[in-house]
Amino acid sequence: MKTSSNLKSFLLSIDHKGYPAYKSLKGSYQFPGYIFTIDHVQGDPFASPSRVSIDIPAHICRFPAKYYDTLYKKTALCDHLTRLLKKALDRYSFKAKGSGKSGLITISSCGQEILERTACCIHSQKGDLSVHFEIGFPANGRKINAKELSKIFFDFLPACVEQSLIYKNIDQKALKNAIDLSEDQHFIRTMLPKSGLIAFVADGSVLPRKSGISQLPLRSAVPFRSPENYRVSFDLPHHGTISGMGIPKGITLIVGGGYHGKSTLLKALEAGIYDHIANDGREYVITDPTAMKIRAEDGRSIQHTDISMFINHLPNGKNTVSFSTEDASGSTSQAANVVEAMEAGTEVLLIDEDTSATNFMVRDELMQRVVHPDSEPITPFIDRVRGLYENQGISSIIVAGSSGAYFHIADHILQMDQYVPKDITDFAKEQAADFPTNFAASAYSEPAFDRKFLCTASLKKERRLKLKTMGKDSFSLNRDVIELRYIEQIADSEQTTALSYCLLYLEMHIFNGKHTLRQAVDELFTVIEKDGLAAITDSSYVKSGLAMPRRQEVFACVNRYRNLNIEK
Ligand code: ADP
Ligand code: MG
């Protein structure tokens, strides 16, 4: 293998040359203690920065094996190291000078969630560590500035590795705390189904966020406190005994006056599918990992989805067993969202009246009298929610402050009162008895989930397939935009990027008209679990910048692709 001194002399030999000469640096170099690899070199100083990796053998970084012997601990360890490395790299970013992105040094920026990312991986058996990040190779105009780049390669990076990726040099207590927290979170997650619960919110949790644009905890928040009869305790391996509200399986209704914290509680439950870092306020808010937020999503595309359990006899005579539209209404979009969540294996639906189509949720008695049911295509969710639980085992947590209709069918009714939940099940049921409703839980047949897809013809013809992520909210595949703004549980734009590669991989390698969507997604995740997330990029250099999405979001992403090619 070439050495760091080879790299130094190559570098000096191309100083002041045209920028493309940087391409010749591609390759791996043995540095003292690690291998440095230049995976991809940018085309010019203004293009996306160059991609590099550092591989440190286990006997040098020496992280204790017990910190990476399970996936969740491994994820917590790598998350912690990514944060440390980012801090270190930030201190040197743009310290080397030049035009455009010259001198930029950047790695994935982790938010409040702990996600499995391609930025940092540790080998499960061997303990070798690799990190992937990006550097803007310096130039003056379009001429190579080798002196500045050698500062980065030979001064900055060795210092960053030394400070943040070698076990003996980092704050070991802080790392231990992060790993211990992940064990405690995992413990609660495994206890939920054993205790008949779908979510847990620890006493003392801080649920509201600082602002609509900051995921940091609100400082002056009223801490969470469980109603007495919902309180459960767990003996966590590290934290000791923890108590809080356990939400049982079934149908849970959250009511309360406006501004009393209903949506904030639901948002925290949505986020509880992920582990959160210490001091987030939600680190002990744990939700069933399959839980899916369901909302109205006017304008979305629906492709051959069986929404007949909710919608039938449309005035235009459209088939709702295999329903397609380029521009869904509030109610049809929400119906499709429920059905697609079922297809994705979701066991908990999370619904907020704030983001629901009213006519999808309920129809009141007076309206039923005036508009005859035969003229109403929609079977509202209230007529199905019980069946969903009883037949399919799918629980629901529903925020509904404006209609009492759900009192009749809910198993558990919580009232948010000045940010504190109270159990009002008995009282609400008593009151509801005086208001008989004629909602009808009629029989329905479960959608078949037998859609099979072929590769989209236009993609096959395309010579160059181009993916572009637009923040967390959408990505494009060539000219088509896949809108993910309303897939509210996507936590990070790196998940969106990963989803774009998932869709492309499904299209190019899996959709062959033979697999149902469930089988196709299973196959995709088999590849990911075997070879890692970067394996689905089909590219030797896309190693950084991806974070693991859930299966649920992969389904959601496929279902929003307007060019799906269905096998008829
Ligand atoms: P609702 O859905 O009941 O109308 P929200 O959940 O939207 O109410 O909360 C209303 C406001 O109260 C939000 O600005 C939110 O940040 C704040 N809030 C929510 N929970 C708390 C809390 N525990 N302590 C302090 N403020 C809170
Ligand atoms: Mg609300």
C-alpha cells in the first residue's frame, strides 16, 4: 500500500496544476495508526466536496467489545463517535483557504435522534472502525493549492483522529453513559410488548420543543406526570427504577382543551420510534417501533391501493379496490395512508385531529339523517378503528378534542389538562351513555396487498439516473419529485437520501413483476442487513451521508412515486 509520504509527494507534484489533477490522488494510504482513503474527488472547487474515509484497526482504536456486541449499542457508539468527530472537524473546517468549498471539512450532523448512519461504522466482530466524511480540496481559482490540502491531510485529520476516535483519549465516562442509555432504552422497548403496552412516557419527561424550528427541549416546560392508574415501572439495567405512563394496546383517545398539550404528547409518541440522546427530554419516551403517524395529505399520488374498507361507490364510478389518483382528496389520502401503513406492518396508528380530514374521522348523526348513507362514499375511521384492533391487532392513539363520538369506542380516554394527562375513561363513558350514536362497525375485508411492480420503463431507458435530496421533505429521481413532507416521522435528511437510493434499488434490482411490495421491501432490507446501507447505492464512493430509514418509510416513499409501473 502507498504511504502517507507517497501522498505528500504526489500532492506537492501537482501543486498549481489544473484542478482535475487532484483525481490522481484517489486511493488508499497508510498513515501512522490508520488508513486514509480518497474515495472520490470533486470535479471543481465549487462542486460537492470530495469523499474520504479513515479506517482504524481495532488494536489502535480499542473500543471495548461490549460496546458494540448488539446493533443498538453499536449504533449508539457510532452515533457518539460521529458527534465527537464532528466537533473536532468543525474546529478545522475552512482553516485551509481557497475558492469555493476549499477547506470545508464536514461529516454527518446528528440531531436529537440516534440513527444508524453510514458516516461511522464499527465492525461487529473485529472492532475495526471506519469513518466517512467530506473535504473541499483547496484551490486558488481552478488551480490546485497543495499546501493547504497538506495541512488538512497531515495536521488537521491526524489530530482529529487522535482526539475523537481513539478510546483512551476520549471522555470514557460520557461514552459509557451513551451506551448505558441505549441499553436502558432497548430494555424498555423489549418490555413494551411483554407488558401489553404500545408506548411508555417516563415521569419527568420534557415533551415540548423549543420552537417550531428547533428540536431542542423547551426549558420551562411542565414535566410529564403519569395518571396514577396508567403508571408502570421498569427496573432498568443502568438507570434503576423508572416510572411513567404505559399506554396499553387498544384504542386510546387523547382529549382536552385547545393548547393543553395534546398534539405535543402525540408528537413525542411519533418520535418515540427512535432513541434520543441524553438531556433531550424524550430519552425515556419509547413507542412501538412500527407506529405510524396517519394524516390527510391532499394532492398525493395513490397507485392501485385498495381503499375499499373506507371508500366505496364514488360518484365518478372509480374502482376503490385498486384506486389510483394523481391528486387525492383529504379523505382518500388519509384512507390510503391507513391501508399502506397496514401493508407496511404497522401495529400502531397515531392520528391527530389537527392534521386529519374531518369527514374521514367522523360523521355526526344529524348529517347521517340528512345525507343518506347511500350517498356517502366514506366509511369513517370511527367505524373501522375497533375492527382494526380486533381483527388485525392494530392499536390507535387518537387526538380528538372537538368530537365526543370516539368516547363510545375508545378503551382508554386521557384528558390533557394544563400539560398533565388525567384518566377520564369512566367519566367520559358515563356521559357518553346519554348520547347514543348510531355509528356502525360493519364487516369489511382486509385489503389483499398483492400489488406487484415492474421496473419503470422510463428509468430503464435513461442513461444517467440522477438523485437529488431536497432537505428532509423530498427528493427527485431524474425529473420526478417524490414528496415526503407529510411523512412526519422522517427525522433527518440523510434518511431521505437513503430512501431515494432505496427506491432506485427497488426499481433497478427488485421490481420484476413477481414480488408483492412486502416481499420486495423484505428483499431490500435483506441486502441492507447483509451488506450495509451503502451497498444499495451501487456506487463505490457514496459511503457518507446516509441514515437508516424504517421499512414503514420505504413503503411510504414507494407509494408516493408517481411513475410506479404496476404488473396488471
Ligand atoms: P393542543 O394540541 O392541545 O392544542 P399543543 O400540544 O399544540 O396543544 O400545545 C400548545 C402549546 O403548549 C405549544 O406551544 C407547546 O409547545 C406548549 N406545551 C406543550 N406541552 C407543554 C408542557 N409540558 N410545558 C409547557 N408548554 C407546553
Ligand atoms: Mg393540537
